[in-house]
Amino acid sequence: MAYVALYRRWRPQDFDALVGQQAVKTALSNALTSGRIAHAYLFSGPRGTGKTSTARILAKALNCENGPTPHPCGHCLNCERITAGTSMDVFEIDAASNRGIEEIKSLREQLAFAPVNGRYKIYIIDEVHMLTTEAFNALLKTLEEPPAHVIFILATTDPHRIPATIHSRCQRFDFRRVTVDEIAEHLALVAEKSGINADEEALRLIAIQAEGGMRDALSLLDQCGVMAQQVTVQTVREVLGIVGREALRELVLGIGRQDVPQVLEQLNNLLQQGKDVKQILTELTEYLRALLLYQAAPSYQEAYLTDTAEELAKCVPLFSRDRIMAAQQRLHEAVGELRWTMRPRITAELCLFDLCRMEGSTVAALAARVEMLERQLRQQPSMPLRREDEAVSPAPMAVPAAGQQENNSEPVQAAAVAAVKPVQKPIAEDAQAKPQPVKSKPKKEAVQEYGGDWATGEEYWKKALEILTAEKKIAMVSCARGGRVVNFDNGLLQVAFKAKFICARMNKDDYRLVFEDALLRTSRQNIRLECIEAGTAVKASPKPKEQPAEDKLPEVDVSTVAPNLQKAMAAFGKSLYEYKDNE
């Protein structure tokens, strides 16, 4: 007898053997018990969750000689034929290859015939979302009012592509992803009865990699059982090309320490082992997700599917939440770039370099850099500040020579008296004297003066931010929110920021031109944007130079002009001006 794959051999034959779909089992069993059988069902859910198997179980439950019953016997003629796929009353149609209107018309012609052996003629249409629009329209009326002996069971992985008119004529059942624990428990049973020696950790790793699909888990177990007599974690990694938690841990620790050489060397080692670049970045994303979950909720068990709590605790001090979020965004960008790049390795290297340096213009990246700067400032020792009113001790006075002492005796004596005078106070008096508190002069803080029509400028600035927010330019808006308008004069808008690096970023052409365009749309005039550091004096914008007025020549009295000129002036409507030669 030919070898049968595990997922076919262990296909569920009744509702009790169906794993992880308790809600579907309960609903269908109650419907069969009460006799409330619908004429059309819609099974939707991810691949490998039991949609087609449930449809076959339902067909056996309806046509079993002891039925309709939620517990088909599996031994009668109808059950055996349905199990073997040779029943004349159960039709399985693949909509991916029979998606046209002609196939649906042929199906409609067969509906009028009565069942051969069973009570119902059952049509199981798999991947029903692949049908064309014309085919759906041809099936619509039949699906609404089929013959009493016909039942439709539609299965799909993409229910959103099915027209709403089809949805409304079916009872929909959603199949959920099977949990890791349920898959691991079922795999242990299958391995035991199939003669496969597998470690518990290996079965759990298979369950994690199956992503909720029981069929994928059984296929992977079958492949691992062929590869090795003892299925271990290493066996599963070799079959799937998984990086492994140890290599990922070293990679994450290097990123946290910002050790670029170590990170690049670790990437090179993984690539030499034949690991795929996309697989490396994907597993790195999962590890950072586990680290974020551990920081947010240490009791959440999903955080420990990637690594243990002890190992995650070692990585926590190296990452803030903002940095993890920025890293996740950068990794998603890199995975998307792998679809188009000719050099996947270069894409991965640039991504890891950015993760070490926390490069990026997203909000999370900016927040991560600010958090790193604050941490560095806290770690630096505080420098003692010099007080303005601190008394400066006088420098020691040099003793003059003998010759100089005779010539300058009076100044020297005066200086000596001034120096000795404070020392001549009695010691008891100094002991009793109370120290007077030193009054420090308050420092003059730099005051940001406002200039021009700054109120109008502030209104334009707020409207510009609203425009960019509506256009989903979140990074730019987040960078500019801390700004304060301090001057608006002669088409120049000055905005003050507390951080110097934000001023530098805002003054770059890519950001500045976008904001100036938004200001143009708001104010209907060209406005130049200048970002300054808070406390900087407001620059007065130069006023445009006034054009000198044209020199007007004095008009000449018309009565003093010759008659001929008077007639000419009346004819042409001109004036006569006096011309004086300066020579």
C-alpha cells in the first residue's frame, strides 16, 4: 500500500476529532440534533483549520444511515463512500479551476435530480471566492431557493471577496487559528501513534511555526520524522531554515550595545550557514516583539514563545519602548524592500546599521534618540557651577626689593596696612561673629522677545500644522509641535524651538519647503520660514527700500506762453514745464 501523508491519515472523521473549533462543533451538533438544517453554509477561516474536513463530516452526518446525527457511525455504506470520496451524492468542486459561468450552469442542471443513496445531494465548493462575478450571479437564485434535497457548503479563506448577496443567503461559521498548546498536544498524540520519536520542545516549535494551521503542523512533523529518527529542535530548525533563539539573542544584544562590528559579523555568520535574509529579519522582528511584550506585561505568556524570561531580562536594560517601536518600523521597511532589491544582503546590513544608530525620521525614532540623549546626560557627572558673587581670594603680594622699598615706601606701607588690617581682629570676636548668608544675584534669563505681527504668524503656523496633519505627515508635525512663533514681519516667520537639533532638522530643505508650501496655502502669500533656538534674539527683517519719488518739474503759467504754444497745448492736452539748466 502506498504511503499516506500524516495530514491525510489523521484527517478528522467526526466532530469529536476536530481540533480547536469548539464553537463550530457545538453549533452544528445542535442543529443536527434539533433538525434545524440550513440549505447553505459558509465556512471561512485560515488555511489548514479544518473547513473542508468539517464539510465532509457534515455530509456524513446528514447522509448517515443512522442520521441525521451529530455522531455519524463511519461504517455504513454512505459514510464509507463519503470518506473514500466515491459518493454519488456528495460533490466537491474546486472553484479555482471551475470558476466560470458555464460550470455553474452545468451544476444548476444537476440539481433537479434526486439523491442516489442518501437523503441529500451536497455540493462542497472549495475556495468559493475564486468564482467570477457572472458565476456568482448565476448561483445567486439557486442558492437562495434550492430544492429541498440540496445543501450547499461553501468554503473560503477570503470571505471579504464574496458578494454580500451570497453572505446573506448562508449561515456563516468562522474557523479560528488553532492555539499552540492545542497543536502541540495533538502532535504528541500523532507522533506516539505513528511511531515518531519527537522531543516536547521540538513539537512546540513546530506548533509555533505552523501559525495556527493544523495541516501545516502535521506536514512539518511528517517531514521531520523522515529526516531524523529522533526529532529535536535542531532538526526542526534545519528543515525550516530557522535562525534559532541563541543567534537571535546575540544579534539583539549587539544591537542594544550599538556594537556595529559584532552585529555585522553575526549577520555574516548566519548568511554563511545558508539562512535566508528575510527569515533573519522576520525572526528578529518576532524577538523584539517578545521583548516589548515582556516589558509591558511580564505575566503575558506569549512573550516567552521566542525566548525564556531570564534571557529576555538581560536584553531589557538595553532597549526602551520607543527604540523597540522604531526598530520594528525599520525592520518592516526592510522586509518590504526585499521584494524589489537585487542585493538582499545590502538591505539587511543597512537595516542593522540603522538599528544600532537609531536612524530614521519616524516619531518613534526621534523619541528614541531623545531618550538616549537624556540617558547620556544623566550618566555624565555634574560640573560645579561658579557663583557670580563668590569671593575671589587676593593673589599673594610680591615683596619688593630693598631699592624699590625706599623709593616706593608709601604705597608699600599702605598696601601692607590694608592687608594686615582684617587680621588684627580679635579671635574671640571672629568666633562669636555669625556667618552672614551670601546673597546671590539672580541670573538674568534670556527672554524671548516677540517681534512683528507674531499673533498673525502664530495663526498661520497653526493652520499649516493642521494641513500637514490632514495629509498624514506625522513625522514632520511631531517635530514641529514644540515650536513657538516669535516673529512675523515682512514675509519672514521665525519659530523658536528648545532643542538645537530640532532647529537644524526644521531648517533643512526637505522639511522647510513643505512647511513653506503649507504656509502659502494658508496665508495666500509667500512666507519664508526660519527656525531658531529658544532664547535667541529675534532678527529684525529688513524693510524694503522705498523708491525715491520722481522729481516733478514746476509747471509754467499758461498765460505767459506764446499764443502759438497755447493753441498747441489746447489741441494735445499737454502741460508745459519749466526746464532749468544747472550749468
